Amino acid sequence: MELLWMIATVLFLYSSLSFLWKAFDCRRNQNCYLLDYVCYKPSDDRKLSTELCSDVIKRNKRLSMPDYKFLLKVVVNSGISEETYGPRSIIEGREESPTLDDCDDEVDDCMHSTLDELFHRTGISPGDVDVLVVNISMFAPAPSLTSRIVNRYKMREDVKTFNLSGMGCSASPIAIDLVNNVFETRKRTLAVVITSESIAPNWYCGTDKSMMLGNCLFRSGGCSFMLTNDPSLKHRAKMRLKCLVRAHSGANDDAYSCAMQNEDTDGRVGFHLSKSLPKVAVRAFTENLQALAPKVLPVGELALYVIRGLRHRLRRSKETKAYAGTAVRVNFKSGVEHFCLHTGGAAVIDAVGSALGLNKYDVEPARMTLHRWGNTSASSLWYVLGYMEAKKRLRRKDRVLMLSFGAGFKCNSCLWEVLRDLEDGGAWEDSIQAYPPQSLVNPFMDKFGWVNEA
Amino acid sequence: MPRAPLPEFSSSVRLKYVKLGYQHLVDNFVTFLSIPVMVAVGLELVRRGPQEIVGLWRALELDVIHILCSVFVIIFVATVYFMSRPRPVYLVEYACFKPPSNCRVPFSTFMEHTRLINSDEKSVQFQMRILERSGLGEETCLPPANHYIPPHPTMEASRAEAQLVIFSAIDDLIRKTGLKPKDIDILVVNCSLFSPTPSLSAMIINKYKLRSNIRSFNLSGMGCSAGLISIDLARDLLQVHPGSNALVISTEIITPNFYAGNQRAMLLPNCLFRMGAAAILLSNRRRDAGRAKYRLVHVVRTHKGADDRAYRCVYEEEDAEGHTGISLSKDLMAIAGEALKSNITTIGPLVLPMSEQLLFFLTLVARKLINPKRKPYIPDFKKAFEHLCIHAGGRAVIDELQKNLELSAEHVEASRMTLHRFGNTSSSSLWYELNYIESKGRMRRGDRVWQIGFGSGFKCNSAVWKCMRTVKTPIDGPWSECIHRYPVHIPEVVKL
């Protein structure tokens, strides 16, 4: 019967079309766009110069002369400038006994100033936010910081809030992962993520050397950014997320305990950084790259890597001495134009840079960020991105790789695609002209250079 | 001559049956509609007789292609329909931490310790009065560090408590389900008041040697309702990743949160919060559907933080002497009631049968248009759920909810008994309550459970589960040794 035939065809066409439409619609909503980001710039009265650092260290009467020398040596050789910021409670002399108000004020200052600017710049009102994520590793009051923001900005009752804590310096990609997953279950969703660190309650006042490094490197900083999966906002977005890889090596005991918040022998809480940290970092880094490379590199480069690997193996089996210790390099620059490396310290940046085969130009943003802002923990990636943008390096279709390490031990990375030429100065606005400086050497080297002797 | 007053319609027996009939009619509307159609078709079939039907079929002249096409279309449409539905999330099994008896804090121990630690007699008396009216029993437990005089709230002790409660719960879960740690794809941990670096999720990954590509999240500071926030997050993750399972850990670490001051509003948590943890295994794998206990139907989150009063009602702050503690405001009950109302407004349409929704809608219209003074209709949530698990925050919370939702004593029994046996274990209390219902042999296949959590923020979160298989007693869990003694009568005031 012709009629039945026709009905069957019509039904078939209708189902296949609606199926295809659904698949296409799903794909449209699976993109994660970065609308904008705002890095925190504290007020100038919070600048922590080397001299001020030295005063703070001297206030700790428990330290002996060798301890003092060690600390000052770290500060002077850290690659950190005189322009980094510290919390008010430390500058005002309350580092040994910060009050809850001090901690709240430090965090509020960062969150409120960045969020106010973010909402102002994007023109989006707080009432439109559907998902709110805060990650501040070492401060988690009750009610949570997300509730603090919901209260201040009068957000909706059905806003989905998530307060991540304890996840270390690599928590930024974790927050993005969370938002990305929520995006895949809902359409037209807007998310705001705030990433920062709390320094005030975590200043170490004891004498354990492994815990004093944190005092020398960590500085105040933070970032708020807005993500969406709404395709209608694509034209306003700065970047699009292409892939995200998380590697957790916590199963290994060394990895778990290499960066740990603990009490010292006197009962004072501090952040212990062990000597095995570089080795652990390398292992986590390798794991992450193994998963990241196939997603990021073009097929040609991957094929070349396989060929090089085989050739290397053959050569190694023939001439063991010459090739022992060398590894086959993958050229990440074939798949990525810009590298946002976590500013864990000068040594970390150099090590990661050489492992990826990067030159001075590629690691400059990370080095300069460390110099200007210090190690701002999870938000450091965004300051590095800000440097690149202020230097007008980010062009349409460029790919940006964010790579960070953190306690656990985790190595997390995410790849972004730039959607349009970016030119905002952001937090670097007033200082970008002075970068890169002629010399990164600490100006107090003359005054405190004696710590490097003996 | 004055007329006799009209009889009370609402209490009339006849009206009750009318209401029952109305409910059945509206709830099964589609069935009622299809009955006459089915009857007509059936009669027609019988009238025509089998011979004529076969003849009709032959007359259609269907050949193989037509039949194949029709079958293909039906299968295709059915597949598209099933594929586009959200993945079901199953609760395979869960395990609650059973505190060891050497951690017990009977009233006498608590009062003795309080007297030795706290020199202010008024504070001691206040805490005694709280304990008398708290609804707690003699078997609640505090962590080992809190048994010291004064308590030893070091980071090491806090980690030790975390390891004790969390690892016991996970070991129990592994034993019950045969779960291999390397199989876990997602890990969500929520612990409000203790957040070390590396996180508790990293601690679990380290202990059980979980995979390096695990998706772990550590939520902190989110209060007593954080357990359902974790479930919500796990659900979202399971929607995105097929063939995965998720381990959710809900706990509260008591050690670092002992309040050493004298501010009354901040002494309450000392009296009510007790040790507890729950480990929950969720999965979206089809093969787990057979052995799963529950299926997650809805999760609804409500955040009242925009209102300053609600935001401040559970607040961590320092008192005049610099001691940190959690201050509970006097408005707590009223705010909890409001938060619940907001949550119900969202969850109502999702779970209530049509009859209740229609009534609610009609009375709402009547109030708005005809008579604003008319009492609002409170939907009968008992129609939508067989079991309720209300966060055992304290006796007052349970009383307030019982009044608000017009619940019977049996509905709130699980909450009251959990408060009595385990105290306020924060986010894990909902799981102890569920375990109580199962231990009592009340959980049957098809039963729907409503879990309601309240917490700082102020948040009210709900989860609705559907039971997939009857849970047979006796079950192995925290109630196994004492369930025969429950329910107990909890007096208003226990004289100390």
C-alpha cells in the first residue's frame, strides 16, 4: 500500500531529522566559553618589599641567625620583586595572631573588587548567575565563601553553589572542570568562578625550614572569571575551552606528603614542602602530558613522535652510552602557541619550560608574573594570561595551554582557543610598560647580598 | 430563631470519601479516559470474530518490506526516545560509620568534662539545660581528641578523626559491595569545618590508591546540607560520563571545632554535634541497576543567602575573648521554615500527584482572586512519599517541620531516633536515618524517600529517591546492635 509506504517514509525522515537536530543542539551547548576574567590588584599600601619582609622575619624571635639568613636568602633569590602584595594583618604586625575578621577582610577585598568589576565589564547582573564556584584552599569558614557572595550580591535562590577547598595551587582547572560538567547537563547557563588564596591565617611562625618557604613565596592575589555555554554569547567571549586533563598522583605516598599542611614539633601549623617535591612534580607532569599530548598535538607531530621514539630505541639498544639518559622530546609548540605556567617558583618555571622545549619568549609571561605578583597560588595562571593579553600576544585562533601543579599531588592542564584578538590591560595596565625589566635581580641584593655568602 | 450552625464539612465522613474519590479520579485520569476506548475496541473485536479479523489483515496486503519498515520505524523512535532521556543514577549501596563504644559521651561524662573545662558556672548550667532538652541519648560519640580535658584540637588529631570515620565507612562499603578502589571514577567529599591541604579527597586517594585520572572534588564550609550538594554534583558528573560510578563521602570532623568560650549562642554546637560519616556509592551503569537499592529521582537546592537574616543565622565568628565558634541565632526555626517553603514550592510540582497539585493551584487562585484571608492549602506530602528523612539538626528543627508539614510521629521517627542514638552528625545524619528505616524492615520496592537537609548559608536541599528492591532485615549497619531497642520514648526534659 502506497499510503503505508509514504507514512513510513515520513516518520523515518521526521525521526532522523529530530535526532540529528538533538545531536547538533547538544553539541552547541557543550562549549565552554570564557566571557571575561578580572585579576585582583590590591591597594599599594599592601606592597610587601624585601625590607618589609625582613622586618616581619625579624619579628619572629624564635628564629636564630642561620634561620634568618636562610629565609632572607630565599626571598632575595626568589625572582620576586618589591611590588608583590601581602595581607594587611601581616603588614600591620598581626601575623602571629590573625583574627577571623582579618581573614574575612582579606578574602572579601579580593572577591568583592574583582566581582564588582567583572559584573560591570560584562554587563551581566548577579541575578543571572546560575552556577557559583569559589576555590580558596586554606580558608573555609561557615557559612561558606559562596554563601558570602550570594548574600552580598543577592543572587537567586536556585543558584548552584560549590565551595572547593583544600585543593591546592592547581584548583583553577578543577573549578573549570566542575563548571564544564554542569554545563553539559544544562542549557544556557552562566557560571562565575572565583579563585584565590588566603595568606593571613597561614603565615608560619615557627622554625621548621621546610615550612618557612611558603612565607617567602606566597603572595596575595586572586581572579574572578565568568564562563558560559550559551552560544548567543559567543561573540562576546574571549576564549573557548578545548580540553582539560587532570592527573592525580596521590596514590603514591611521596606525592601525597610532599606538600602538606601540618603541625611542626612545637605544634604550630605550617605548610611543609618536602625535598622530593621536584621529583614528584615531574612524575605528575609526565602523567598529565601523556594524557594531554594526544588531545593537543596535531596528528603529524604525534606520528613524528612515534617514529622518533622507535629510532631512539633502536639507537639506544646499539649505542647505550651515547643515548643513555636522553629522552625523546615532543614539540608542544606545534599544537600550542602560548603557555601559562603556574608560577610556583623560578626553578619550577625553568624546569617545566625546558621539559616542554620552550624558549625565553615562551616562559617570559610566567617569569614576569612571578616577579610582579609572586606565587599567588591557584590564580597565578590568570595573571600569566593577563600578561600575554596586555602584551597583545593573544590573537584569534591562538591556542593557550594552562598548566598548574598543586598539593595532592596534582598536575592539571587545560587548553583554550582564543576567539578574537585580545587587548585588555587588566591588572597589568599600569605596570606592563616596565616589563620585561632589564634585570630580575633583587634591588636589595647589595644590602642583603651577604646572605648569599657563607 | 437562629438557625442551627452548619455542620463542620471538613470533619464529615462523607466529604472524606468524596475527597478520596476526587484524588483517585485526577491521579488516574489517563487510565479512566482509556477505559471506555479499550472497552469499545474489545467489544468490536468480539463482535467481528476472529475470522473477520484475519480477513481484514490479509486485505491490507502488507508485504515484507512494509512490515520491516514499520518495525524499523518503531524501533528507531523508541531508541531515540530512550537515548534522549537523562541517564538514571542509582544508589548501589551506602555505609555509615559506627562509632566505637570507647568514644561514647553519656550525659554524665559530658557534664563532668564541661565542669572541668569551663569555669563559668552559668555556661555550665546553660549547657546542661540544652542537653536535657536536646533529644540526644547516652550513646552519642565524640572523637578521641575531645575526650581530653581540655580537648586537644590539633591538626594531627583532626586528620586522625577523619581517617577513623571516613576509612571505616569506606571499608564497610567495599566489603558490602565488592567495590574495587581502582574502579572508582568520581570522588566527591564534603566536610564543612575541616579542610586541610592536601584535601580529604587526596587523603582518600592516597589511602585506597585510586586512579590518577579520577575526578575528585572537595567541598567545604557548606554546612549540614552539603551531603545533598555532593549528591547533586555527583549526579551532574554521572550525567556527563557514561558507564561510571561515583563515591560520595559526607562527614563532619568535630575535633577542631570545640568552642572554648562562654557565649551562649556558640555553646549549642558543643552540645549537639557528634561524630559520624557516610560513604555512598552511586552509579549510572546498567549492570548496577539490578543490584542497586535506590534510584535518584530529583535533587532540589534552595539558597536563601540573599536574605541577610538567613545568611547570619548560622555564622562562624570570634567571641570577645577571641575563641572561634559557630553562633546559632534565635531566628533559626523561622528561617528553616521559610527555606523549606521555598524548597517545597519547587519540589512540589515534581513529586506531588495531580490531585494535590490541582487543589493547591485552585486554592492559590481562590486566595488571589476571591478571598485573601483563606488559609493556604498545605499539600499533603505524605501522598508523595512513603518515608521521610529530615536532617536531625536538633529537636526543635524536627518539631517545627513536623508541625509545618503536618506529619505524624511515624514520619519523623527516623529523625528523632537518629538524633537520640547518634546526635547531630551534620551532613551524614540523613544516611543514618535511611539506615534506621531499612533496619526496621519498612523499606519496600517502589517506596519513595524524601531527604531534607538544612545548613548554614542558609540552604535547604532535598533529594527524592525511589527504592528499587525490598531491603531485607537484619541488615549490617550502625543500627544492627540496637535497633531492637528502638523506637524509644524521648521525654521533653531529661533531668540531669
